Amino acid sequence: MQRDNQNRRGSSKNRLPISRSRYHLIPMINDLFTKRSFSGHKIDQTLKENHLSPNDRALFTELFYGFLRFGHRLLFFVNKFLGQPEKVPDKVKWILAVAFYQKLYLSKIPDHAIVNEAVEMTKHFIGDGPMSGLVNAVLKKFLDHYHRFENLEDSPLWVQTSYPEWMCDYLCEMWTPIKFFKMAEALNTKSPTYIRANIRKIPEEKLILKLKEDNITCIQTSVPNCLLLPELSVSPKEVPGYHEGLWTIQNMASQRIVRYLEAKEGDDILDACAGYGGKTLQLAEILRDKASIWYFDTIDKKMHAVDIRSQKMGFRHVKPVVEFEQKYNRVLIDAPCSGLGTISSHPEIKWFRTPEDLKEQQSRQADVMKTYSQYLLPGGTLLYAVCSIDKNEGEVIIKNFLAEHDDFELDDTLTTPFLDMEYGTYLLPTSKGESGYFISRLKRIK
């Protein structure tokens, strides 16, 4: 009996004072801001290497993405409780913000657990000292008054939307405050997982049944071959059929885009900014591998990825551009952009973009249009797309391009059920997790 008690005491000494779901949280946030970049693959890798349980994985993911989505608002609240916020380490503010998030947005975590975990996190990541006492005092005061922070009507708009103040002002001037508020609400909604069935290998009805057999809920959408996985709790790479090329991940809004190129079997098509090939391969699927589709990207890693995915999905007429030696009757330019329309999937974008960065993106887009439009044959069709709600990356790019290229004109036959403007169409972000896009279709007339 004495030995059993000693073993129990010994095991308690080795036990983490912080729950496993929170232990990796502050290092991940710190890494995010230190490197100013983030990949969802890093979360998967961290959770897998540290053998977190499904419940711990779910809570870690909820807290991390909750901080990314609502951190600007939460840190504004945190600063209200600090007499000299500039003297408080960022890690302490992050710990408090995460604690505030649990009280304001989650319902199953008791107050004592929120306080105890935050204090222990402070001791672990900052060390014993006054900061743990500060965290304890701030949280006790916050818990007595948290109802004040549930009503945001009197807060500045950037706090209501949890956007950087400069970005809020920039988009409000462009869209009006009401329209920006509605878009921000949609972009702050967690984006579910959308996939695209590879109909050359499996009809979407059979894919739904296959996933159902593996207890994965799968729902058809209004977009052909686009399926919704609303309750996915594992990495998509662990879902059956991924490695066999039966389906690929692609946001529903993104799946709408290539259809407006109106490509036909027998066409010669250039995907000039292919990235990892989502739209390249979707074109191949729609055209049943009966059109010559050429893809190009300036990053070799992405070119290689498209090659691997194309082979996996069984396409014979999807080819890389080695040198630009020919012209095409269809050109897709899904230009590099700020990604401001994809914040529901990539909330880290709110933290990294700057006004200077947006100007650089616009310069790149103008160069991309000038460079790749020259490979379109007279009479051919060019579709320009960006996953952004920034009008300077959309309408302004097309307006300036047409002013400088009299051999192109807008294709006025393009009609959509979305927000048609003078120089193109906006697919605004939706509460269903659809990204925001701008598209414009041009014709080369000589």
C-alpha cells in the first residue's frame, strides 16, 4: 500500500500542471508571430507528434483558431484591465485573451478551470513572479464583469469585427461600413471542409456512400461535384479516398470560378498561376481530360505538386509549361493576391497583411496580367480571378489593364447570380464558409 501511494505521488510530479490542449498553445502563437507565417499542416504535425487525444486536439484547435479570429477584439478587452499594458509581456496578454475567449465563446469550461489554467500557463511560460498574480487578479475581475463585453454595439467597428483598425478603415471606405460588417461576420465564421469529387474515378453519389461507411458525414451542395464535410474532426488527409485521388480539398467558392471560363473539349488552355493545381485539375475533370491543359507557376514546388496530383488523379492531357512557345484560346489567371477573401479559412491573414503589402500585391497583379495575357489567341477568352474583396486587386486591375491594352475588351455576355459590377463580378463571402472572390472575363479582339 505504501509503495502504491509513493507511485501515485511520483506520477503526479510528472503530470503537466497545464492541460495538454493548452500546453502547445502559447508556443504556437509565438511561432506564428515570430515567423509571420502559418500553415495548417503545422498544427496537424504538432498534434500528431505529441499524441493528443481527440478531445485535447479539438480544444487546442478551437482555442488557437478562436484567438486568430477574435484576437484583435480580445486583446482590446485585455488592455482595458491593464494599468500599463505596454509593460506586460505579449505572452501574458495572449494567455489572458485565450482565457477571455473561453468565457465569452465557450460554455463548458468552468470559471475555476479558466483561472487555474491561465495562472499555471503564466508560471510555465513566464516564470514565477508578479505576472501570475496579475493574471489571477485580472481574470477574477473580468469574470465579475464579463457581461459588459458581450454587447459590442458601443465598441469601435474594428473591435466589433475583430479586424486590425487600419484594415477595417480601408475596407469600410471601399465598401461602406455596413457592407464591410456583413462581410466580416461571414469571414469570422469557421469555414467547414469542402471537397471536390473526382468524377473520372467515382461519381459523387458513390463517394458520399463510401464516406458514410466510414462514419464521415458528407452533404451535396448546389455546386456540381462539391461536397460538404460539416463535422470533420480529423485532418482531411486521413479521410478515405484522399491518397487514391478520389477527391481533393477545394472551397465551394473556388469551385465556382473555372466554370466561367466556359472551356470546351478540344480547347488549348493555360492556367498561368496554377498554384497547387486546384483549378487546373478541376478543369480537367469537367472536360473529361479531353482538352489540353497547360499549367505554370513560378514556384517549382507547386509545379511538382500539380504533376503528382495530376498523375494520382489519372489525367493524360494535363501538362507543365516548360517554355512559353505557343498561344492558347483560353487563359485562366488566378492571380497571387492578399487572400482577404479567404479569412474564414486563413484567419492569420488579418495579422500579417499591411498597407504596403497590399500595394505590392496590386503591382504584381498588374504585371501578371500584362505578362500572361500575351499568350491568348485573338478571339480567345481570358478569365481573371483573385480570392480577395479588395477592389484595388479586382476592378481597378481590370480597369487599368483595359486602358492600356486596346486589343482586349470586357466580355459583356458574362452574367452571374452574384454582385456584377462594371469591370467584373464579386462573389462575396458567405456564412456557409465560402471565400470571397472577384472575377472578370475578357476577350482578345485582335
